[in-house]
Amino acid sequence: MPFSLRTIRLALSLSALLPTFAGAQARQQVTRDIRPFVSVDAPVVALTHVRLIDGTGAASRDDQTIVIEGTRIARVGPSAGTTVPAGARVLDLSGRTVVPGFVGLHEHTYFGGVRRTTAMTTSAPLLYLAFGVTTAMTAGSQLPYHERNMARDVSLDRTPGPRFLISGPYLDGPATRSGMARALESPAEARRVVDYWADEGATWFKVMGQISRERLGDVIRAAHARGLRVTGHLCSVTFAEASALGIDALQHGFITASDYVPGKRPDECPIGNMHEQADVDVGSPAVQASIRALAQRGTSVVSTLGVYESFSPERFQLDTAAMAMLDPEVRREVEANHANIAAGGLVVTDVLLKKMMRWERDFVAAGGLLGAGCDPWGTGYLPGFGDVRNYEMLLEAGFSPATAIQIMTLNGARILGMDRDIGAITAGRQADLVVVRGDPVSRPRDLYQVTTVFRGGLGYDAKALRDAARGLVGVR
């Protein structure tokens, strides 16, 4: 790779739209705008008698105490042997589980898949944080200046939300089918667009499924020259080709990998690419070899199993609590979308979903780095709710609870190059913590029961965040 983690961290620290890496040491302000959502604000906080899943892949541990000093985790250990500093605010969290703040790697701040695409610059930050997402990388935007300004407002504590790493507009080739994507015609144009959005605060770039290998290479080189990274929802370029070009992360996994389509022509997206995958034998030597090659090259993959489940008439059911977050008119449209999934053009069968799960499990077994993201959409898949649904889907795929949490936390931090600072509950890291009522190890749905979310040592009331977002998705 022509760049280092040191270079990336430096670039992140210089972004005017994000809390700086060094600046995260300073205590977050409790401004008038976020005060109604803050439930824990003390210089020293002790969370006692918790069940802990620390994000490292280690099994859960009972009766633990976590001490937070300022923005950082000061110590973690068994409650019986962990000293709580005098004057600390002590919260007895018996019956609660604490996990690291989730690191979302396919987050959107617009609501698409309905007749009128709208910005979610108010509702998305609230819902992401309410369900424990404390760091979010946006995977392309149809409204990039809305997103830029939203990220600024969160960084200035004008609104509560996760720390956002924005990606600017979608980048594609001249054959793009999206009126919101930037079609790139030449190497000079790719450099100019990347440099412009890098100056505007983007730290990642998202390429789409009609780009050529040549233009993708141009985008990757331009981004890496700025110490930034590239991800993609591919089709015209195979996973193997993109990996060889140096792409940093591949979105969605197996379902978008055109590597396995018979007769695939260079730089062309096969018609019905995602439907072809249902006939692929994931256990075949060729597919397994391709998985090992991706893992060995160090190309990361972002799991979005939950959103593809929302295209399954066999499985997906609308979540009543999520539907309450929608504007009433938009809710009726989403309910109609759900009732007519089969007529929508994309249907994900249970057979295909199981193959997606198998591919991701085999990728991790081969040493690959897998993260996770939500990808909100008008099928009824909403910010925050979808991130938590991924936990249940990863368990169904065969991952242990501890590994599923690691995928959603520390692995995501590693993909972002921020794993020294976030992603796990260990001394010295940022105090990004999610407090959950119950035990998601034995009852996975308990992970939805978020009560408090700490971001940089400041505790937010999850219910207050959810209440503030009610009825706003689809309008703002």
C-alpha cells in the first residue's frame, strides 16, 4: 500500500468536520443543544457489576467494573478487585450488559428506496446513537452537502450523534444509472473530484457498479495520495480485480461479487448479477480460492446481511418500533413496499441469504477482516435498528456472540485505521460504550434494549434520542 496508518490518522486529525484524534482527549462540551439527551455527565464514572463483552473476541465476563475518567477508559476488571476512585459517580448496572460502541461501515444519512429521497440529517444521527453506533462511516451520499453540514453540527455538539466519517457523492463510470453519482471520464477528472471532496472533509470514497478498472485505479491512487481510503459496491469490476488495484473495503460481500458470473466481460456489470449468485456453489474450490486470495491481500469486507434480508418475502417482517420513526405518509409507502417485495425487482431468497452467510464465515475463517454496516432503505430498514439486526444475522451465520460483537466494533475500527482509539473496552481507549438491559449472549434481541450510550465518556439517554427521532425519518 502507498500509505501508512500514520498517514491516515494524520489526515483524519486534520479534517475540520470530525472530532480530532488528539482532540478526543478533551472533554466533550455539554451544549444547550445536546443537554436534553445527556443522562451521565461526570469527570469520573464507574459502571459496576456489569456483564462485559469487550469487543476483542473474548467471551463475556460477569460482574465487571469499568472506570471512566474524562473521555477515556481508565480501568476494567472484576468488581471485587477494581478500585473505584473517591468522588466517582457510581452506576450499579446489575442485570445490564456493556459492549463497545458500534462502528458502522455502511451508513447513510438520506432515506432512499421511496418516491421522494430525503435527508436524514436530523433523524439518522439520533437513531444511530440511540442504538449504540458511536462511529459511522457513510458509504456514499445522494445529498453530500447535507451530510457534510450534519457531520459538522455533530462535531460542534449542535446535535447528538456518532462521530461521522463522510464519503462525499457516489463515484461511477459514464454508464452510471444514478442521477446522483459523479460519472468520471478521465484520470484528471478522478483526481480533481477526489481532491475537491478531500478538501471538503471526506475521508472515504464510495465507487459504484458501472465504473471501469482504469477509473477505479485512478480513484484509488488519488485517494491514497491524500492518505484516504476507497470502498465500493461493485459489479463491473470483480472483487479480485478491485483487490489487486488496492481497494480498501468491499461492500455487501458475496451478493455483489461478479467474480462468479459465467461469461463475465471486462468492465461490464452482468445483467442480473445479484440473481446469478443463487446458483453459485460457495464451497467450490474456485470460490474458496477467491476468498483466501482476498483475505491474504488484506482487502476488508463489510457485511450488510440485514438489509438484504429486508428484500426477502420469506423472512423479513416490519419492526413496529422502527415504523414509528417514519413520517406517517412515508410509513404507508414503506408498508406498501414491504407488501409488494416480489414486484420490486430484487428478491433475496433464503437460499441466497444462506450463501452470503457462508461466504462471510469462510472469509473470516481464512483470516479476512470483516466489518458491518446498516445500509438504511425504504424496505423498512432504518438507521440503528439495522445495525443491531446485523448482530442477529451474524449469529445466524455461525459466528459466536463475542465474534459478532468484534465484527461490529473492533474490526470496524481496524478497517477505519482507528483501532488504537476505539472499538474495544480496554484501558486507554475512548469511553465509547453501550449499556444494554439484559443478556444479548443468551437472548440476542436484548441488544435492542439500549438504555445509555457513552460517546467519549459522555452518557446519552437512548430513550430520549429515540423519542426525538419519532416520526422524522422520511422528512428530515
